[in-house]
Amino acid sequence: MNWFFFILAIPIILISRENVFHPTSHGFPRLLGWLGITWLFSVNYSFWIEEPLAPVQLISWLFLLLSAYLVIAALIDFRRFGKNNAQRNDKHLFDFEKTSNLIDQGIYKFIRHPMYASLLALTWGIALKNPELIVLIVSAFCSVMFYLTARLDEKECIQFFGESYKQYKTRSRMFIPFIF
């Protein structure tokens, strides 16, 4: 039994407790994805410095660096261009997600979900540290969960921002600029 996973999973579940019983919110598949990443980390952490110059390790580090870049850029843009709205009374959103401005500048000009793209890169960066079959299966599961998270988030954004979000979707890509 992997006690390390359970120790790491408890705070994640507590932070996301509002989403546990609301599978139609974007937070539910995000929680499952976070738990998947936590499991991947708990089974792969011992491989992080093993054969550091092996090609798969170098690719893994590229994914991990990309993940860090994406989340930092997204948070900076959230802070620069977002405007928190205390009137957004959706308890399924974290406070920083309760923005009343559609953010379509900075990294958001090119991709709508840089934070979920960051989690996808993190998933595969961790997975490639020890790419065994079960690790790859869990990574694929996480990827599906983050894709579903983004799709549900887009439905919520359309409900809140309306036509402006629909237009934004035509100008940007989901995770990879100019591609997907």
C-alpha cells in the first residue's frame, strides 16, 4: 500500500471538498486528475534523479519546465487582467477563479486553458520518469480528466461571459497554440 499517496491526497481532497459531490462541475474531473498526478508522483518520485541524461529523462524535464512556465504565465495574467468578483456566488470555484473579466490577453490570447495545459505537461513529465504500463494508463486517465475539466469549464464560462466567450473560443486554442 502506498501511504505516501494517501498522505498527499488528503489535503487535495480537503481543498476540493466542494467538488466531491458535484460531478457536473469542472472541479470534479480536475480533482480526479490531481489525485492521478499525486499517485504518479508517489510511485515515481524515486526515479527523478536516476539516469538524469537518458533521453526519456530529458524529455520528462522539458515537460516539467513547460508545466512550470505555463502555470506561472497563467497566474501572472490572471493577476494582471482578471478582476475578482465577490458577487460570483459559485462555491465550486476557487476565489482566484471568480473573475468578472474575460482574460484573453497574455498567454490566454493563444490558449484558453494554460493551467490545465500545465497539469497535462506535469502529468506526462512525471510519467516519463518511469514509463511503465500502469503509469502510462494513469497518465492517459489524467489527460482525459483534464480535457473534461476544460470542456466543463468552457460551458461554465459561456454561461457567465456569454457571446464574448464564444468569440474568444474562435480566436484561441484549448491547450496548444495554433494547433489544439
